[in-house]
Amino acid sequence: MRIGAHVRAGKGLVPALAHGAEIGAEVVQIFTQSPRMWKPSQYGPEVLAGYRAAQLAHPTVTSTFCHATYLINLASPDPVLADKSRACLTANLATAEGMGADGLVLHIGSHRGSGFDTALPGVVDALVEALDAVDASEDPCPVLLENAAGAGDTVGRSFEELARVIEAAGADERLGVCLDTQHLWASGIPFATTAEADALVDLIGGTVGLDRLRCLHLNDSKVAFGANKDRHENIGDGTIGSDGLSALLGHPALQGLAAILEVPGAGDGPRAEDVVKAREVWQAGIALRS
Ligand SMILES: [Zn+2]
Ligand SMILES: [Zn+2]
């Protein structure tokens, strides 16, 4: 398992890659554009190509994931917001593709009470439109649907829901899943013992399918199990705890994946010590299984 970290691109994409390497991450996750603004990406084609080349040539950072804008809500019952969201997703995916990312992680959004079944056709259309808009000639960047913490009518709070979205979108091979440990915990899915972690992996296998699982977001939780809130904590300092994370990280079926930290650190995101801690927790998980 490769340990990664979300890195900020305030000083540019290539400096963000360098920062990831500096803190010991083998994988980086970067926002394709400012995460809380509709304003499209400021990165031109040459900047994206420059990043792609820098990452390919990098001695220690082996892949990049991108994270889509938080404002996107593909499930919105508001047609104006739904349209903006579709356009924004398409732009995000083009940027991720340009960067050579292994996936664009996306929060599907909230149906705001209209219901999953009502929202589903709009979600599917938006995903298909974005995938079709990007040239899929060689190495297409998949959209990775992230499991939700379950707050406020969010779509994707269970693997059954994620599977239904993927299936309704024609089971396109460019659709995958990103598993966030904090969101799992907050949505009331247990995984803190080896038996629970095994049951979770079986659940994923029986719903979205293990081949769809492309990365993990490795976060402890500020809120209690089942609290339905998206609140990340540093590894070992939250309600899941190091032992609770080890059982899942040590699972043999997950060893080919990247586990990307999105922890607060001291306020500026993952630090070197957070990456070290994550590796210890993973190693403890491997020991637990051997
Ligand atoms: Zn996310
Ligand atoms: Zn996440």
C-alpha cells in the first residue's frame, strides 16, 4: 500500500508535487481548481503538461489523484445549480486528465430531500456527459465516486447507492470508487476489527465490485461512529483510532491501493509526521494479518 497525502497547490502544481515528496508521500492528491469557487481552473495546457511530465519523471511520487470542486452537486433538484455542476465536473475532469491523474475524486452531492431515485437520472447524465466530453483515446482518467459521510441527503452514503449510480451509468469502466475511512465511520459502517474489515471488503465486492475501488482516503474522525458528519482528524487522535484503522489497512485485498491522507495536520494539511504515522498504522495492520 502506498501512503499519499492531499497537497495544496497555492504556489502551483509542480511545487505541490515537491511538497508531497518532501513530507514523504508516495502519492499526491491535488484540487483541480479552487475547491470552493466556480471559477474554472487557471491552469493552461502547458502547465498541465508540465505537471504531467514532472510527475512521470518523479523518483518517489508514483501517482497523482485529483479532487473535484466541493460546490459540485450532481443530485441538485435546482436546475441552475445542476447545470453549473455538470459544466464544472466536465472542466474538472479535463484538468485531471491533463495532469495525468489516476482518478478524479468526486462527492456526488445531495438531493436535498427530493430522494435518491428522483436525483439518479440527473446524476447519471452528468457523469456520462463529463466522461464523453474528455478524449478517452489512450489513458482515460476515471471519475471516482467517494462514499459520503451521510449528512443532509447526500448521495453515496452506502455502497448499494454507489453501485446503483455506476450501474445506471452503463457500468462505464471509467467510473470507480474512492473509499474514505472517516466517511465510512460517520455513516455507520464498522471496520475497526479484522472481522468487520473483512465484512466491509466483502460488502464492497458484492456491490460496486473490488475492481472499481481505486483509492482510499485515510482519515481519523472528529465525530462519533454514525454521526453522519464529514470531520477529519489526524491519524490516532480521533474516534476510530490507530488500531481501528489498522484492521482495514492490513487487508490483503487493498494492498495495491494508495491511501491518501486528508488530515488537518497542524491546520495546513498532512505533515511528514502524519505520513510516518500512517505508515506505522498500515504496518501494524500487516502484522495483524500475518
Ligand atoms: Zn472528498
Ligand atoms: Zn475524502
